Amino acid sequence: QIMLTQQAESLWISPGERVSITCRASQSLLYTDGKHYLSWYQQRPGQTTKALIYHASVRTDGVPTRFIGSGSGTEFTLSIEHVQPEDFAIYYCLQTLKSPWTFGGGTKLELK
Amino acid sequence: EVQLVESGGGLVQPGRSLKLSCVASGFTFNNYWMTWIRQAPGKGLEWVASITNTGGSTYYPDSVKGRFTISRDNAKSTLYLQMNSLRSEDTATYYCTRPLYSGYIDYWGQGVMVTVSS
């Protein structure tokens, strides 16, 4: 199965800063259609899990432009520019290229 | 507005069974695949099962294959997860989710807690 590694379990940042969360896959997530089947999700207490990015770099509807997905092959990054108070949450990457679908271990953004 | 509302969770002894339900609303249920995802307390997310829009095909990871069965009733816009031979490691919050053909999950339910313990 494809393993996804989010190296950082926690990242401590201050509001207004920029942060990058990385996700490394054990094999390329590029499909024959030219798209990467890697998506990013945000979990906040008391709220439903929210999809932020799909195909590695496409923002889902309504997601603020400060959320930026990038990367290719096996290395992917979710960047958040000018972090807002509501962005302190846990972020997961997910690959849906091959079954079984697998998630990264999650990265928690914490207030410095 | 899309809503996914899970029910059926609770405390169950190891080896016993439990059936979860998820009532969907706000979209044409029979047009979409559906998926269950779970999250053990304080842990990450794990894909549990998927079903095609017609219910004709189902998919599972090895960790639950042969013990869990995903099904759906399109007339009732309801998704199910029958869980048999439950183990302590099945203790988790179970989320009903809607994946899209573009390969991501666009809607998640609030989740239902399942605790397997004697």
C-alpha cells in the first residue's frame, strides 16, 4: 500500500506567519490523466472535516486563497499564508490513487 | 445543503456486532459513491469501506475485510456499515463521507463513536 508521511506531528506558529506542511508518498501519486491524487483536509474540534485541496493544488469551493497546495510525484506541501486564528487545527493528506486509500499521520498547528 | 448524519454507535463487547447508519440529504444520493472513514481516539484517519453508487461493488482494506460490510438503500438515501467480530482496535469515531470522482472527499458527517470493550 502507499504510505504517506507527514514528518511534523506539530508545528508552532504565530498568527500572521506563513507555514508549510509536508506530505511524502512512498510512490508517485501521478495518474495517467496527468493529475496527482493527493488531497488535504482540515480537522477542527466541533466541526466536520473540511476538504481544502485536491489534485495536489486545486482549492475546493470556498477555501480561502491563503491555502496553497503544491508538489508533484511523491512530495507535496500545504502552505498557509498569513495564518489566521481559525487555522489552528489538524491537517491530513490523503491519497486516492490506489486502494487502500491512505492518510498521512496528521500535522497539528499550534499557537506559539 | 448536503448533510450526512450517522447513528448506531455505542459500547459493544469484543466479538459482537453493531450496525451503523448514515442518512444523507441535500443531494441525489444514488449518483454518488459513499465511504466510511474512522479515527481511533487521538489517532489519525483510516479508510474503512467504499461502495459504488449502485451498490454493485464494495471495497475494503485488509484490516476489516471479511468482518465489515458496507451497503446502501438508495430509496432511503441511507448508507450502512455492518460490523461483525468487533475488536478493541475497532474503537473509533466512524465518519460517513462522500467521495467524488475527482478523487477527494467533499463532505464528511459529524461522526459516531464506537467503543469495543468488555
